[in-house]
Amino acid sequence: MNKTMRQHSVASRLKSLALAFGITLAFASCANEEIAQNPNGKDRDANLTTFSTGDPTTRTSMESNGTFYWESGDKIWVKDDNGAWQQSSNAPTEKTASFEFKVPGKFTKSSTYKVYYPGQNGNQDQVSIAANQSQTEPNTTAHFGASGDCGMADAAWSNTKNGFAFSLDHKAAYLLFLPRTSNTILQGCCLTKVEVNSDNDITSTYTLNPTTGELTGTGTGKQIIVSTGGSGTYANGFPLTNNATSAATNGAYVVIKPGTHILKIRYWVKDVATGTEGTITKTLPSATYDQNKYYNITANLDVRVYDGDKYYMWDAQDQYWKGHEWHNGGSQPTLSQGLAGATTSNDYAKSNADSRYWNEYYPGYGVSNPATHTSCKDLPNVNEMTWYAAKGEPRWDADELWITMGHLYKGGMWFKKKANISGFNPNTAEDGTDWRTNGNGRSWSISYTLPSAADANNYFYLPALGFYRFGTLFDVGGVGFYWSSSASPWRSDCAYGLYFRSGNVYVSDDRYRDSGVWAEALQ
């Protein structure tokens, strides 16, 4: 995984974009410059006072060439001389580089007034950072006003024509997601949304606080989803055709509450040809996201790839399809039974004369029988498997994408790593007995709630890779089947395995040793 986070203030973002696009941006006077004041002047409409802005850094959306604009529907709020909230009576009707807001009420007692921009869905000094945001094309922030962009400014008297002039100081933080991939399968897919999960609140209703100059308040929303796509070229989402970072190709912006957050990002990707849609998950370490700054977050979306070479009969010396591998043009089936194009092959081991055949050793009833060959001897034993199933808080994930044998799939289970499972013991199962000498089996229920952003690194993921039986592949994407290092103490032709699907996790000793099951050490 390759991910980079880079921050930019609004001004620095403009400068970097100016360099990137080979243009020069002309900045108007800063808000801190001295302005000639005339508190007794009046607007041309005696019932309205003008609050005007023209500085590029004050507007609420950003074009790909670095220019900022006010958007249709933007309004400001100001408290008048009586302390009453007044909303501008007008708003832009289209994108505009500058605008004169007309505000009712009297503004004659002071040469400066505090201007509030609570976003298009806010009110007075109350800001609503949206949990559902939408961007219709790459690298545009036209949705900021509706998403929760907000700000404050000190408006100072300028002159009779321009009224009070102000330069907006933004109070939200902004993330720019920049995915890329060199995976040829994913390059035929589109990015349909970006899901941002936090260990604390990033979306809710907050207050523009003139004393602290910040957004204040604590919300309850820990997830923001920005939908990526609109019409025409982007009807299916943003393309993933780039193997290098490209904001113009698929840059997606999200408005969040400033603060220190651990973020778990789920990139939703769709194969338009097949309709398969799922997630690629990345977890970012704790970082501080300051107000009025942009953060570039890059991500390599190369998903987990499982080559199909780890299916074994129990404790066999060689893998199930050695010499017949699909990637070498062999007969190994790569699609589950029941799917169009699925095949069955007779090229599997049928006797112990074949090194791919299962370990037939059986020392007798009630005797521990551990694996001895490289394929299975270092796998968790059955006692350890019960700890993963019973105390590893298994969580079904129907959406996480992965690839095996040239095909895109989704479906798998998250388990806690053994270092995070209290009481984990290889010598006794979770019930206090030793399953290595006592034939047993049990199922446990699972959760459908994914690991939180704060807890994500305590888990590992197992895909539902299915299994082979008599040369036929079954249940890829629906069932996970993983060998243990323990044979059954009751049956000479069976061994223990961890088995899961969307409803349950099982550990039992009734798995036939001649099945082609995934053999992999667990974390």
C-alpha cells in the first residue's frame, strides 16, 4: 500500500496549482490591509447594506486551474446594530468571480462587522457538515457549499460603492483523494464513491465561534460518503485508468470537521462490464487536519491478489494443481461450479503415489496427529482456530474486493489478530479442552459491523476463496475454508479446518483430507 497525505492552505493550494497549470494568479489586496473607512456612508439601496468580496481566496469552490468562485445559492449572515441575525437577500445565480451581497438591517454603529458563511445548508452561525456529499466530475469543488464548507470574516468599511469588504477565512478541513492503479483488471473499473470513517466525529452540526475563530461543538457522525459521478462521461463514476496520481482523472474532494482523526478509507470500485462493485480499504494513521487547509491523500488501489497456488489436500507435499496451474495454461478450474464458463478437471491426485496426495497417517483413536509437511505443519492448530472463531470477533465483509486466478471477487471475514485475543492458547481450545485429542466441532455467530477506524489495525482479512473437491471449484466469494495443522483424532480420512460464510464460523474435524483447501498461516 502506498499512500501520501499532503496539506495545503487555500493560498498555497492556489500557488501550487498555478505552477502545475503554468498560469499566474492575480491576488487582490489582503483582508489585513488598511482600508479607508466611512461608517456614515449608505448603500445605494437605503434598506440594504453591501458586503462585497473579490479576493480569489474568499470564494467557496475551486476550479482545476486554481481559480476560486462563489457558487449559485451562496449566502452570508451578519448581525446588525441591534444584534439581530440578517441573511443576505440575494445570492449568486451562477458561478461568479466576485459578488456584492445585499444585507438588510442597520450597520452604522461600527466600521467592522463579523460575516458568517455557514454553507448552503447552514443557518446563521450553525454549520452542517454533510454525511452524504456528491461530486459530479473530477477535480471540482462546486459541491463544497452544500457539503459544509463554511467560514467567517471581519468586514471593514471600504467606500460607498463597495460597502463593507471582507475576505472569507474557511473553517472546515478538506481532503483531496487521488487514487491510482496499475492493475489491469481495476483499470477497467470506475470509482463510484469514497467512504471516510473516523475514530471521532467529522460530520454533524457545529458552531462558527467568533471568539475562538474555529468550529466548536461535538457531533456524533463518524462517517462521510462522497458519491463520485454524474452524467455523460462520468455516469458510472470516475475512471481508474491512471497508474500515476491525476486529479483531473479522478480527484475527489471531501469536507470534514477539522481535528485529529484516524481515518479508514473505503474506495468503492465498480466493474461496469460485470456490475461487480466493492471496496478497497486503506487505514491512515492518526493525523491532524487543520481548518482552511487541503490534504492530498494518494492511494494505490492494487487489491489483494491470491494466485490459486495455495490449495492443498491436507498436509500434502505439493499443491493441489501442481503441473496443471491455470497461469501456465493448465487445466486448473478458475471459476466456481454454476458460473458460466466453469470447468471440472480430472487432473488431481488420486493415490499416495502422487506428491499432491493427502497425508494418510493415522496413529489411532484419540491421539493427536499434527501435520508434518511444509504445506500444513506451521498452520494454527485446532485449538488456536477455536480462539479465532470464538474470541476473534469475526466480522463478515460482503464488499471488500480481491482477485484470484484472473477474476474479481468480493466477500470475506475480518478476524482479530491473535495478539489482540485475550487468553489465546495453543494448548487448549476456547472451551478449556484440547481438541487435538478430542474430536469436536462447533459454530459461532458473526457480526456484520466492520472494524472501526480506531480498531482496524487489530484485525486481519481472510477472503472466501472456496475449495476444490474432486477437481471442481466451489463457492468462491461465498465460503472461506482454511486448513489447520491438526488431523481428526476420531476419523482417519478427515482433518480440522476453519470454515466460514456470511452467517457463521465453524471449526470441526469432519473436513475430508482429500479436499483442495487453502493453506495459509494466520496472523
